Amino acid sequence: MIAEIGGRRFDWGSRTYVMGIVNVTPDSFSGDGVGADLEMAVDQGMRMVREGADMLDVGGESTRPGHVPVSADEEIARTESVVRRLARDSGVPVSIDTYKLEVAEVAVAAGATILNDVWGLTRSPAIADLATANGSALVLMHNQDGTEYAGDLMEEVKRFLSVAAARAIAAGVPKERVIVDPGIGFGKTADQNWDVMRRFAELRELGHPILVGTSRKSFIGKLLDLPVDDRLEGTAATVVASILRGADIVRVHDVLEMTRAVRAADRMR
């Protein structure tokens, strides 16, 4: 499948694409949030592109455990100018990481061409209509409150993503621009995250491009007993494993190092 996103061509399955994370927050779990510093955020995004990022994901609300929710107005204040500058200057598609329709609308007007919904259209179904109207790509992530599952974990994840993708397609988003994400670190224990990673190849049954975000997450830290700023090797291992099992996009903080890992994994695949 081939998708045109933000004026760029993405040939799913030909290689793995790298999404750089630009957290415009004061409380990012990974410690890389730049708060309200516009220039720092833009510089970070531009550096990531130089290091090999194929797209950038701008987020204005932390989703770490115990995070303090922010209003749509605050999220817009944090992200709008960053999205506009990066969309204008970076040369790569810019994504907005939000589940709020109001935030997504402003980001699209500022130049975002990917909508990254961490609640898979369950909080704001109209995000699918926005993606259709503007020709945006749409990332649908599995998420839930709590870590209890009525049945098999991976079957539940696939069912959720299948329903979300069908809803997006029904709203008019082309299949090649509907991207699914198993939601590593969301609604899952550390052991459950490893189970999803082990069975990652099953996601290919959905027939959509797959995005995965394992970068610096706590399930790696718990395994290796390492703080968030010392999980580079663990992240690289999960990135390579996901690629060998079929990932199309990896969402990462450490673009330079992960781009190298991706190139090696792609060569093996």
C-alpha cells in the first residue's frame, strides 16, 4: 500500500519509517518535555529531521501514569505555534498527538497532516471526519482504563483496533491512511506489554500500517531496573523486534540512534 501524507509518499512494507517525538509539555514521562519554549521545540524537531526522522509527532498533554489532564485551550496554546513552524520548515509531515477534536482542528489548520488519537476514536469519533475532510492520515491506538481483560489480551487489542479502523474507513479515510497502534504502555501491565510485543506479528492480520511506540517506556525500565534516561539499549531491542514482526512506523525520542537500529532491522527483514 502507498499513502500520500503531507506531500510525501509512504510505501508501507518497503521500509520502516521513524516518527520523532516532540513533547511540548512540562511533565513528559521521558523527561524531554520543552514546556512553553517554542524555539526549543522547533529546534528539537528540526534536529530530529536532520537525524533521519520521516515525520514528527507534537504532543501538548502528557499521557504518563498519574498525569494531570489539561484543557483543550491549554493544549492548543502549547502546540499550535510548534505545529505551524514545523509544518512550514521541517519538510516532513507533522502529527498532532491528541484525542480532543478541538485541538486536532486547530493543528490541522496550522499544517498537521497526521492525527494521532491515543483513544482510537472512542473519545472523539469526529476526528475521523476531520481526517477525511482534510486528507489527513489517522493513527488509531488501543487504550482502555485499567488493565483487566475479559478474554485473550491480543484478541482484545485486535478487536478494538479493527472496530476503530472500520469506523475511520466508514467516515471516508482511505485504508492506506489508517494506521493502527497496539498502545504499548497504555491500559497494560509490564507483563502484558511484553506479551503484545511477543505476539506483535498478529497485528498484521488487520491489514493496516502499524505504528509502535516503546521508546523509554516503563516496561523496559522495570525489566532492566533502569531510569527513564537510561533505556536506550532496551528501546533499541524492542524497536528491532517490532520491525522484524511487521512494524511500519516506530515512534521514538532518540532519533539518531534508533534510525541506525531501524536500518539494520530493515536489512534483516
